[in-house]
Amino acid sequence: MADTAGNPRARALAAALRRARTAAGYGVREVARTLAMSHTTISQWETGKRVPSLADLTAMLTAIGLTDESQEPILELARDLPSPDRWTSTVPGLPPYLEGVMECERTAAEVVDWSPLVIPDLLQTAEYATAVIGDDDALTRAEVQARVELRLSRRPALAAEYTALVGEWALRQRVGGTAVLVEQLKRLVKPRDEAPVTVRVVPIDTGWHPGLAGPFTLYNFADAPSVAYLGHHRAGQFVYDEADVTAYKVASARLRRTALSPADSVPFINAIIKKLEKNAARRSPSPKPG
């Protein structure tokens, strides 16, 4: 049984398995006794923490009385689970948690991304992403380039409705220098022909809100429970406990109420661009007379 925390397909399988058992009128311990295994194992299957083998899954579905026809949609979910090395085969050294992030991006119906200090990964320009990723001295130039290209490729693969809640500080932090930041901000306000993207600014003078506790991303799925993701400097953590995910949904709703509207966010960002360009021009040396 493989660890599948954060994998949306595994979450869909877990939900389907739990619904089937409940509808059949069986308890977890009752099924465990029938299969001669620990009830903890069944619980892990039904929370998406672990995935049963096809043989074990078939045995459980048979034990709760599902017909072959009723079993097939659930078994199909298990067959379609992606391989753990799906992305690491093309990008050496890719952190395992990032594979889970990319799978969530690929299959979510809605993504809400709260990024208080930097521009969200999915909205970064190549130059901005290079400044962020290239700060890692442990990476070679080729590895930095590979990771930048991977980051840029994630946007076209995103079919979900995407809302970026961006902190004002992220708009002012001069990652890569003024020129890089200006081009990045212009990209934020540029109209897009891609999947639906909404950018909303959260100003720094709004007082306390739960987003001040740190960044997070919320993935909502059409056929599986929601998942929250917490990105760190060199690691990432998925949150899938229902109570904890609900807390992030509440935080997301609070941030939406706090943020500027999409229409008001555009002039807010344009004002920062104008000030950055004005200050850059002021610092530039005047051309010497010929």
C-alpha cells in the first residue's frame, strides 16, 4: 500500500469507498473482521492516507455486497492512480510533494492560492521564477533552468478556476530587481486567454486576518474532498483532515472579504508599477551632452 497523501485521485477513491460501505450498512470494524485485517487499515483506505491493492479493494467491495457492475467505477479509480515517479522521471531531484501539487493543479475544479510575500508560482514570469529558484546555491544552472521551465509549464496544464489572493508586500518586494518586478506586475494585470484567472490584492493596512499566519493553497475537487497545501522553503505539507481543511476554507472566505475586488486590484497594481518606473527613471544617470 503506497502513501498517497494529497493525491486527489486517491481522495476520490477513499470517498467512493466510504460511501459504498456506508450505503451497504456495514461498519468499519465489521468489514475488517470479514477481511481478517486491522480496522485501522480500512480507515486509512477511507481517508486517502493509503491505497489498497486491487485484490484487497475487490475483496472489500465483495464483502459489502457490491455487484461486479457496481464495483467497476470504484476499481477504475484505483487503476488510474498516477505513478509516484510520474514527474521525477523528467525533472531529476524534483521534491515528491511537488508531484502531488501538480496532480492537484491538473485535476482540481477550483484553486484558491493565498500568497502574502511572493507572486504565486502559477503567475510568475520566467525572469521572476529564475530569481526565486536560482537563489538555491545547491542547484546547477541547468537544474535551475529545468525547474523554471517546469514551473512555467504548470499554468497551461491548469484547467481549474484559479483565484490568486496576493499580499501587497508581494507586489513591492523587488525579487530579481526593479525591472524584473515591473514586468512581473505588468503580467498580473495583462488580460489572459487561458483558464479563468482572478487576481485580488490584499492590502497591508487591513488589520488582522487569518492569512497572516502564512501562505496556503486550497484545492477543491468535483468528485473528491478538498485538500489544503502548505508550501515551505524546502518542503511542503498536504492537509486533508476534514476539520483542518474546513478551517482553511473559512480562512479563504475571510481573505476574499478582505481583498480588493478584481476591478479595484488592477489600478492598485498599476499605481505600484508607475511608482517603480518613476523611481527607476529618477535614479538613472542623465545622458551626457554630446
